[in-house]
Amino acid sequence: MFSRYSLLEGATITVLGALLLPLAGCGTPDYCEDQGPNGFDTFRNKEWIPYCQEFETRLSDPLSYELTDLTDTFSDFPEKSAEMKKQLSAWEEPEACFETKMEQLELRRLESCLEYDAETESKIQRAWEIRANPWIEDYEKKVKRLQRQLGDLKIEATRIEEKVTQKFDLNAPMDNKMVLEFGASISEVEPQISAIDKAKLDYERFVSSSMANPSLNTFIEENYGEKIQEILKEHEDNRFAIAKLRGQERYFTYASNTVGKKCIEGPSARKEDKILRKVLKEELSKKKAGKTIHVSDKITKSTDEETSAQVETIKGFFCGTRAEENQFDGKPEMCSQHHFEVKRIRPAGERRWKDWQVVEVKEGEVTEGVDCSLLDRGK
């Protein structure tokens, strides 16, 4: 049987216990307010919330971002979400740091943001698709537009080719205005290749980056790989077409500066002729030169400042065949002026001159062309 004292004492203890128990469960864990570099408050406000905001805005509004940005963010998601979950596990009850109803709603949103499941994969793929479709359409339009422009240039190249052929048949000079305009037109479209190259590099980056997210990588390859490869093929065809047009432009440039042009008149070598024919014999033969050698001036005399040797120099030009790299398969032979310099020296203190030597033989510029059919090569 309990005494009155014991009952009162028990009642007192019960009342005190009832008052104290709620106090023990009030408030939030101390780490919730920890604002240190490794504290929960810092993690929540500096990492968790900003990351989820960035990820969710890209899911909900993908058209506001570059496709490269979306791809990088979505590709990193599996690893990033796992990393942030691991950081959260450092705190026993992080949910205790979200007290109000608004904070509880925010907690559910933040937790959902880090869930990598089939639903999240579907959202990622849909967002990527929404942004990828206009990107591919723009890429394809650029390639098609360039195709049309190159088609027009091919027609113009045919027209110039016919003109050049006609002029060679008549050995008649040709105005190179249309050739210059043709080259300028190529220069106008050429930068488009570089712009489209960027899209090609971007796609290669999409594929590479998305390998970190296998489901996204598979989605890209299966839904866009074949289409992209078709566009890339057309892009390479355009690149080849521009290279071919540049080759045609180069031929037209040489031809228009060659056809119908005679080897220009200049002082012909007289007493120097015997010297030059001997010293230039190999060059004259190799270039199938015309029979006249032109000199720029009389033999010039000078003294070498370092050795005090006496130097005699002869400069001039002859006309002959251009080098192999400036010939064009199946086209008329290209000739030009060839500028030369020969010299001989008499060392200081000596009475005899050394033999004449070739210093330089240089093919003329493209504008110094000569029509080979009008070149008098003699017998």
C-alpha cells in the first residue's frame, strides 16, 4: 500500500516529467545552424539549392540554354547527384533542419531533384530533345544553303572555263575581271565551312560528354546519330566542292594572265648573250626557253665590302615553261618570265676572274604569264 507521501511524490515527478519531455524535443540540431565551410547551412545554401535550381531550370526551359551547356549538365547529373547524397549522409537527420511547412515543401523538392530514376532520365531526354531539334534544323539549313550557293558557283566556273578555252583557241588576251569576281564569291561563302565545323565539333562533344550518362548517350546516338552523320556527309561534300572551286580559280587566274600574252619586249643581250647562254644553259633547256634573253642593264660592277673582291653582275629575264606545280592537268601549258641573276668575282689581289655562276633563277609572278604558243623558241 502506497503512503500519501509516496503518491504525492510520484505525482510531482510525473508532472515535472511531463513538463520536461517536450523541452527535450524542441528546436533543431546544432549542425543546422553551422555556417562554417563544411557546415550544413553552407551546403544547403551554397551547393544543394543552387545546383537544383540550375538543373530544374534546364529541365523546364531548355530553349534558354545552349545545347552544349545542357549536355554537360545532364551528363554530369548521375555522378553529381550521387556525390551530393553522399555529402548529405554526413548529417543524421538533415530533414530536421526544415521546420516550417514552406521549408518542408522545399525539402521534398530538393530531395526529388537528386533522385536519378527512370522519370528523371525521361525528363532529361525530353529537355535535350526540345533543344536539339532546332539546333539540328539550323545546322541542316546552313549546310543546304551552302550547297545551293556552291551550285551557283559551279555554274559560274563552267562559264569561265568555256571563256578561257575560247581565248586559248584564239590566242587572244582575256580580261580577268570575271575571275576576280569568281574568287571574291568563293571568299564570301568559305567562312561558312568554319561555322559549320563548329557544329560538327559540338556534336562530337555531345557524344563524348554524354558517355558519363549512359541513358542520355544511348538516346542521342539512337535518335540523332544517323541524321547527324547524313548532315556531316553533306558538309564534307561542301568542303570538297570549295576546294575544287579554289583549284579552278587558281587555273583561271594563271590562264587569264597567260593567254594571248607575248614575252614582253626588253633589251636583248648582245655581248652578254654568249656568257648567259653558257651559264644558263641548263635552266634554258629545262624551261624550254624562248630564243631571246633579255637583260635589265649592262654588266654592273661593284666591290664586296667584306672581302674587297670585285663583282660583276648580270640581271635579266627569259621566257619559258612554268614549274610543274604551276601546270594544270589537261589544260594548256603555262609559260612565264623567269628572272635571273648571274655573277662572277675576282678576289682581292688576283688578276683572274672566277667563272660565271648562277645566283638565282626565279619564276615570274602569276601576272607575268606568257602564252607558250606565242613564244618563239627557235629550232
